Amino acid sequence: MIDVLEALMAGNDLPAISDILHPPHWHAGAECRKHPEITWFPVLGQPAAPAKRICAVCPVRLECLAWSVERAELDGIWGGLSTLERRRLRRTGAA
């Protein structure tokens, strides 16, 4: 589930209540759920590599990435890509 406290502490907007109450079906199989110690919403200066390593072996990585691109998620690591990497992906139309 989306970590609301982590999002608030990072200065991010709160997720939609529907996302909290009804996460996407693929979320149940996401590796990130097993790693609350990882920073999924790194701020400037925090490394993204630990989150990306977990994403690299996640069985629902592509679903996660597609979901985040479709919703234009502005923050965090989704599907193994950072905000900037997802922005580039959307710009090139590769998603």
C-alpha cells in the first residue's frame, strides 16, 4: 500500500483516497510490499539504487510502470524508473 506518512514527509501530495482503499490488482504481488525499509520516494541526494534493485526482480514491474506512466506519477520509483526517467519515457512515447 502507498505509504502516506512517507509521502507527507517528503512534501508530496497525498495519494487519492481511492488508491489507498483500492490499490491496483497487481500491487498484491509487488516486491516493494516486502521492503518497507527501502525509500521509494527518494528526495534530492537520496539514492534510488536500492529501490531500483528491488524493482529489477519484481514480477509486476511492467504493470507498475504502466500504471505510473498512465497516471503521470510525479514522485517516487515506479516500475524501476525515477520521475525523470518516466518523464523521458512519456515524452518519447515509448510507454
